[in-house]
Amino acid sequence: MSATDAPPRPLLAAEGITKRYGTTMALADGRLAVLPGESHALVGRNGAGKSTLVSIVTGLQTPDSGTVAFDGEPAPPTADRDAWRRKVACVYQKPTVVPGLTVAENLFLNRQPTGRGGLLSWRLLRSRATELLDAWDIRISPEAVTADLKVEDRQMVEIARALSYGTRLIVLDEPTAQLDNREIERLFARMRALQESGVTFLFISHHLQEVYEVCQTVTVLRDARWITTESVADLPYEGLVEAMAGEAAAGRAGGGPEAAARPGPVVGGPVRLAVRGLTGARDAFTNVSFTIRRGEVVGLAGSSASGKIELAETFAGLFPPAAGEAELDGAALPFGDVRAALDAGVGCVPRDRHEQGLVAGMTIADNATMSVLDRLGRFGFVGTGARRNVAGALIERLDIHAEGSEQQVGALSGGNAQKVVMARALASEPKLLVLINPTAGVDVKSKESLLSRVDSAREDGTALLVVSDELDDLRRCDRVLVLFHGRVVAEHPAGWQDRDLIASIEGVHRG
Amino acid sequence: MADTKTAAPGTTSGSAGGSATSRGYGNMLLRRARELTLVPALILLLVLGAVLNDSFLTERNLISILGASAALAMVVLAESLVLIVGKFDLSLESVVGMAPALGALLVLPAASSGFGTEWPAWAGLLAILIAGAVLGAVNGVMVVRFKLNAFIVTLAMLIVLRGVLVGTTEGKTLFGMPEAFYSLATTTFLTIPMSVWCAAAAFGVAGFLLKYHRWGRALYAVGGNPEAARAAGIRVERVMLGVFVIAGTLAALGGLMQTGYVGAINANQGQNMIFTVFAAAVIGGISLDGGKGTMFGALTGVLLLGVVQNLLTLAQVPSFWIQAIYGGIILVALMIARLTSGRAQD
């Protein structure tokens, strides 16, 4: 970072940025210096402050303090969208194109070339669009309807539009999240070509491998602070992972005294779940094979696009896989049918309790017994007494803090609501329990109590699959499988180091 | 297209680009063809009508179909614009009754159950259009500014306006207005009523602006992806509000045509019209999700329903049954439009 004779003036320079939302410090010390012509990576784990920094350097938010400058000039005021558009553009994961219109029209939306009498000239529009796409060597037909484009082509349309406003700095917000490997390769090839034509990129990604593939410089954020900015060539994988995970976390052992107190894996116990060559639809995951024994807890880790959620939801019967099979206690597991999966003995705590987990307007008893009503009465009628007893027992067992089984679920805290979801998964006394992000958005105490249910389910001989972004959830597992772009790339037995797990989640293969 | 996509980047040659372009034109032709999907159905109906009834394919009957459809056409035009920006306006059918009635009440002497203000005819006509615009603006402000639910707000407006109309006229039919109130339907040009020319012109202008003016293109952008439209500098709220005002004005004009066609203003004028309006728009390919559809499609939807209605009248279907049959035919027409256009009606 020492000054050389003529340091190139950064195209984008942000210094000492702070931003606070209420009591949360979203960014305590944000710094960024992007040199012209480079592809600059911005990395950090969830909550490190990346999105906040991006929204500040793209002018969507005003920092509480600190300065942003473009090519040495101070940034325009937040209200002046036109001025910002000439400085920097961001391609978000969410498309900002109109799906029903053609590529050409999206490129020149609301500034279509007009001919005589202020009327729009479609011919001129087409030729301008062709000109623009050719100038940047983007091979997309200007006449194509934008809704029919592939994700990476849609991203190129957004980049071309941004370039036509005069900016040469493009922010790509996790551009590879929705792409498969081949599409990612094509996107990178186009990025390199654009870079040669003088476009500067700020590249945000969860995949460190991609940083090494397309970027020259990397800035790491951690805990809302700037950690380092270094040339990618000078920063080995280990160093980058350490910068992201932090010294403290890296030094923390996976085991620990409380872990040692738990019963170890039931070595040699009978296999409950056997998965062979499972491949998801649209290659969300490919050729996954593993087994879970009675009373064993297996963790599944991976980034958001790794396919871990799809894999877990396949066991719960939400999606039929493209190929492969799974056996539960020797019987083939039915796929693509939630009811059949439940009957076969699979319980599931779904990804999102608001969307898939709970009916907010119904009572705890209704929610907890939703999937087992057939056991509580005959001919589809539900015995109220039986239901109340079952619900009461579950409330007791899971330590749900509520006024009673007839309280509405919508009024519960996040932790207690999640316990209701867990209660429902346990109500059917499953042989295989699939937990997806079981402790997302719950308080520390509820987290402990939810995780202790994992231990008691294990003692009952249930096979458990825990899918989570939280390292604390995975620490309880006997082993953790890591998915990367749909493949199992690593298996970590209990006692792993944080940085090793993060490294394999990020796709860094340590020699 | 597959070959252009799978070819390694950098090695794509000029020929690959060429095939992408030709695919683009193919797409364009396909889209053009889709706009015409209802035309064969319309021709089929005309042939069917000619076979079934001798008096169907006469000049007089065809003109009467057009004359009877003019008012509906104006309201379908109005509704289509609102639908393209991704909103709803059910109250248009009450505007069809309320706006002309207000103009008539201002003009008529107290003896003919008017307000007794006895405005000149031109002022009364102007008041009709202004009333339509104001009612549209009220809907627009509630839906766009205050973000109330468009469906239920305009449904409430539908009932309120109908009630106000019945209240102010005390349920009586208004007649005896100056000749100017009827002239849209009574005066003809080249034997075709002015109302038909007027509706045709309105469709022409709307279709032209939607295709060739930034304002028109902005409607599609707003309806297709409001966030993208906003990012492109389109004032999304203002566009939506403007469309509500224009729709109210067009519906008021449609009401005036209806008044001329009937020769009086009944307290029921426009009642139950909105179902037919939505049916014509959806059959014509206007998406209820916004951002899709053309004026030509909407117009063919109107004509299709106009011909069906005429055929039912000519076939002397018992009047007690006409509603059930008409509703059933609309249902069938929706299914046929779904099949021929090959895309989901959303």
C-alpha cells in the first residue's frame, strides 16, 4: 500500500465509510479503491457489510460518514440518479429489465431514438442497439424478447445498457449465483473481453475460486470492517480464507468440552438412509451418494448456490430427482410426493418457516399436528381432544413458551415459532429427520433448546440430516459433507477447524 | 439458437451472429402472427353467421353491429390501457352511466328532473368528459398514491357511483337532452355512425402511440417491471395516474355514445358491462398481470363479442336465456383464445 512514483488514480475510492441501521452497525470501516481497468473482487461472509458498501458506492444510500470519489471527483448527491448512472452501474441478481420488451428496447428504455414528429423510430432503435451490442462484441439479437434470454445474456444486456450511459465501472452483485458451470465460464469470457475493452468490474461473489479466475485485486470485509486489499496473485487461498474467517474463528476447534460430552457416532450401527448416485433436476446436484446410520447426525454445508437445499428438499419429497435412488430402512424412498415421504418416515423442518413452515393465522395445535391429523381420528375427522393432547405433549417436550396450544402461531417469537415447526416434524416420529437452517433467525436460548432436540432425536435412533449456513448447527454433526456446485467435494469428521470447513465451502481445495 | 449458445465464446463467427438475427426476425413474425390469432375466429363467425341467417351479412346489419359495439369498444380501450400498466379499474362501467347523466342533469331544466342549471349543450358535453377524468383521477389517487387494493377500491367505486346515479335521478330515465347528446350515434359519415368512426380513431391513436411513442412504450415498461421502468427514469406513479385519468375520460365518452345509441339515460346505463369489457380484453390478449397486449388484439376481442351478440339476437334466442348463452359463449371464447394463442392467460 506504499506510495510509488505515480500511483494510478483509483476510478472508485471509498474511505472511512460508516453506516448504521438503528442499533446495528452495518459498516464500521468500509474502504474500497478500484483501479481503472481491473476486475476487483469484494468478498466477505454473510453480514460482513458487502451489500451495504455496494449500495453506498452505487449511490443508493448515503453513508453516515466517509467519502466516495470517482476518478478523484467527489460523488454526486444521492438524489441525482443521472449523474450516478454516468459513474457506476450495478447488475443485481434481480433483473432490472422489462421481460415483455425486446432487447433493443430495454437497452434504450425511456430514451428510444425518435424520428420525425417525436415518434419512435423502430429502425433507428434496432440499428442503435445493434451498434451498441457490436461495439462491445455482445452476441445477442436485439430483436429477441428479453424474457426468453438466458440469465447470463440478460446480465450482458444490463451491462451493455450501463455502458451506453457512459460509465466504465460495473458492479456485479453475485452474478454467478444462478448460473451453472458452463454459463459461468461464458460469463467470465465475456467479462475478460469487456475488461480488455476498458471496462472496470467490481465483482461480488461467495465463491473464492471465481475470484482467482477473473479478478486481479481483492478486498476482504469482515464484521463490518475493511480487513485487507491485496493483489490476488500475492494472496494464497489460505490467506484469503483466513482474512474472511478471522484469526479467532480459525483458531477455534470444532470439538470443545461440550462436544466431547455428547455420545459419539454409533459406529457400525445399521444404515438407515442409503443414497446412491442422486442427481437433481437441472443439475442442482450431481451424483450424490452417502449413508446415514441409526442415531447418526450428518451435516450438509455449501454456499447458497451449491444445491444443498435442493438435495435436502428432495428427501422431503418436494422435488423428484433426475436420477439415482435412496433407501430408508431398506425400502425405496418415494420422491416428488410430500405425503408419501411423510408416510415413509421422513420429517422435515423446511427452509423458511414463514413461507413453508407455518400457517400464521392458525393455532399452535393446528400447526403442530397438521401432518399427522389422520392419526388423530377417523374418516378425515379430527378428534379435538386427541389433537390437544398431542399438541400439549409436544409443547412440553420442546419447551415452547406460549399461553397454550390454542395460541396463534403468528404471535410467537421466532424461536418459539421454529420450535412449533420442529414439533410438527417430530410429531410423525420420523426415521429420517431433515433440518434445513433449523436455527435461522432465532435467539440464542431457543437455538440451544432446538439443537438439544437433535441430540434426543439421535438417541431415539433417528437418522438426521442437518443443512445449515450456521457453523454452530454443523458442529453437532458426526460428520459434515460439503457440496460445491452440486458435488460432494469434502467430508469433515467432527472436530473440524472452522477455516477448513469454510475453505471447502468456498471451493478452495487445499493441497 | 442452440448452436450460437453452445459455441465457445470468442470463436462465435459472423455466421453465428447472423443466425441469431434471423431468429430475431422469426420471433418478430411469430409475435405479429399472435396478434392476428383472433382474426380467423372472427372470419369463421362471419361465415357461420352468413350461413345461418340471410340477413346477417347485409350492410345494414354489419353497421348495426359496429354501432352497437362502439360504446363497449371505448370502455375496452380504457380498461386495456389500465391493464397494460398492471392495474385494474372495475368502476368504469359506472362511469359509463354516471358521467353522461351528470352532463344531462346540468343541461336539463328542473321540469325534466334536471338540476335546473340549464347549462348550454357544449358545457354539458364538456362536463361529461371532465367528470370521467375526475372519477378516473379519484381511482388513480387511491390506488397509486395511497396504495389501496385496486380490485376492491374500484369495486367500491363501482357501487358508490351506481348508487349516486340512482340517487340523483331517483331511478328515473333522463331524456329530452339537446340533440348534441345523441349526435355521435345519430349522425353518420359514409353511412356509418360517427360513434364508430370515433371509436376507430381512438383505437388507432392509442395503438399508434403505444407502438410509436415513448409515452406508450412507458406503459408497457411500467406494467412489465415497475422497478426497471423507475430505474430507466420513467415516473411510474405519474404514468399510472395518467392512465387512470385517460381511462375515465374514454369511459365517459363511451357512455355518451351509449346515450346516443339508446336515446336516453337509464339509471342502469353501463350496468354489468364490466364483465364483457374484461372478457373482450382478455380474449384479445391483454394480460391481467400487465405489460402485455395490443390495441389491435383488444379491438378484435370487442368485434368478436359484438358479432356473437348480434348472432344471438338474429337467432331469436328467447330473451330470458340470452344472458346464460352469452355468458357461456364468452367462457368458450376464452378457452378457444387460450388454445389458439398457445399461451397462458395471466
